[in-house]
Amino acid sequence: MHAKAAMPAVKPRRAGLGRGETGIPDQRSVAENPKRLGHGWPSFFTGDKRKAGVWKEAAMRVWVWGAVLAGGLALADWGAGQGMAAWLRAALAGSGTAAAQVSAEGFPARVGVRLDAPRLTEAGRTVLALERLTITAPVWNPLSWRLDLPLPQRITWQGLPFEATGTRAALRVDAASGRDLPLAGIALRMEAPALRLAAAKAPSLAAESLALTLQPTDDPRLWQLTGKIAAPGLPPGLAAALSRQAGLSTPLPDRLDALTLEAGVEVAQPLALLSDAPAALTAVDLRRAALIWDGHRIAVSGRLTVTSDGLPEGTLTIALSDFPVWLDLGLAAGVVPPERKAMLAAMGEYLGRQSPDGAVRLPLSFAKGRMSLAAIPLGPAPRLPQRQ
């Protein structure tokens, strides 16, 4: 008998790819075994009609359901806009605000309304009238509303016709969920705004830009107010007239450098969009308010409380650089009585020498409906509007 030749041991193949292998069938292996082409590849690459049909059917289902979902969302968006338009038409009926037409606006990315010829009336008299206004909110954040004022357009204010121009005028009003929709913030932004009386040739008021924000704090009755007006313009001829009356050797320009404001505003109750009555103003804490005109600076800070009648009480500190210039302008504008000029000039000269930066700081006091500057009576105090 012949012994059987020993068979060489076969080393088991490890899972995965060997050295030099890519996992992609080469032409030789495909020619020897055409079925290998379908191994590990999607059927729509292999030509397998049965599997390709399954893939096509699945893709078609996804496409159809996606189209249905998108259409449903668009229909809901359109319906929300129509519903808001109907609600606003009902809300305006019988109120002091009216519009010639209210229609849905913003579809499909936003939901909102367009108001044609809106007007605000009081005691049967038109206070404010616009040509058109849009109110919209993104569908993903329906509590953040944006009021856009298309420009240019004609505006009637207290019976006077104006032409408003600019590149942008938008007001954003944010609300929080809750009863009466608590206010969560306000932001106003205007670019190159100008307001011209219809009969005038030049704008009555203008600026490069205007930004104003009102933000809540931890105290629901305390709000943070900030604002800036860049290069505000005065009515034509006003600066020249004031400069001439003040006896300035160099006339002041028609545009100021800037107006800035930072203040805390206190109200009697938390602000809400749907409250029955507006909250009364109780106090204003002026942290910083400044006006710069041709390099001349005036800054105001201090705290005022407001009575139920709208009368301010308290003291503000006014810091003036170039005090003689401001004194002459105050006399020209009629703010400072002429008989007080000599006393104020002497006081300003003395305080300026004592000041480390040369600025003159004077107290402006409000008490019992009167106001005074450094104990010099100036006359009645302005009354702030209070609606409760």
C-alpha cells in the first residue's frame, strides 16, 4: 500500500480584504463569473431589474410624501395668513385703527398681512395715515413680528402731509407665550430716513441711520432702552438762524454728529401686547444721553420719577463742553431767559475752571411742575403723556 500524500493545511481566510484587494470585481473575475458583479453593489448599478424596481418604488414614495408634506405646510402657512387677515379685519372693526384693505402677505416663508391705507383715529379725527404697511412673522417663530414700511410713501401726521423716503424702515416686535402676550423686546431700524413736508423742497428731518431697542431685564417692570441716530439733519436754515442769533463766528452745520441714548425705563406693570390699557411710565434712569454738534458735546445723566399726571420729578446733570457756545445757543433758541445770561456766564466760567476736563456740569431740577437750571428758574416743566 502506498501512503496517501499529506494534504497541505489550508489557512482560513480572515474576514475583510487582503493586501492589494479593493473589493471591486476586476474584469477577469467578472468574465469567469458574471454573477459576482452584483455582489455588494446596489441593484440599480448592477442592472438587476427586480431590485432596481424596489429602489425606484422607494424613491418615488419618499418623493411623493415629501411633496405632500411640503404642500401641507404651504397650505397651513397660506391658511394661517388668511386667518390672520380675517382676525385683524375683525379686530380693527370698531377700534381707533382702520384700513381700506387687509390681505394675506408673506406666503410661503412668512405669514402675515398687508394693510392698505391704514389710519389711526382719535375722537373721530385722523392722527396718522399711511399708504401701506406689512406685518409678517416667520413660520418657525410666529411670536416675532416685523412691521415693514415700504418707502417712499406719503404719510399724514396731525393733518400735515409728509413724504417719507429711505432705503429701509422696519420695526420688530417680539412677544413671549403667555396671557396677553407679554412683550419680549422691540427693535427699530431705519436706513437713510428722511421726512419732507409735502410743500417743502428739502427734508424737514433726516439722518444716515436710526437704531432703537427696548429689551427686558430680570425685573418685568424695568426695561433697557438704547438708541443711536447717526448724522441727524435739522430743518433747512435752522442751524444758520441759530448761529446768527447766537453771534457765532462760524455757523454750525445743518447736520449733528450723533445722538446716543442709554436709559432704564420703569413702568407700573409688565408690558403686554394685548393688555387692556398701556402701562404707565413711572421712572426714567438716564445712564447716558449725548449730543455732539460740530464737535461741541452735551451729555445728560440722572434719574427722574414721573407722577400720575405726567410731571417729572428729580434732577439731571448736564455736562457741557464749550459752555459759552451752548449758552449762546440756549439764548437764541429761547430756552434760557436773556436776563439770566450774565449770571449763567459767570457761573459757567467759574465751574469750568474747577472742572478737570473743562466741562461745565449743571443740575437741571424738576419739582412741582417747574424746572430750574442751577437754581435759576426756567419755567414750566414738560408734561409727559400718561395713559392708564
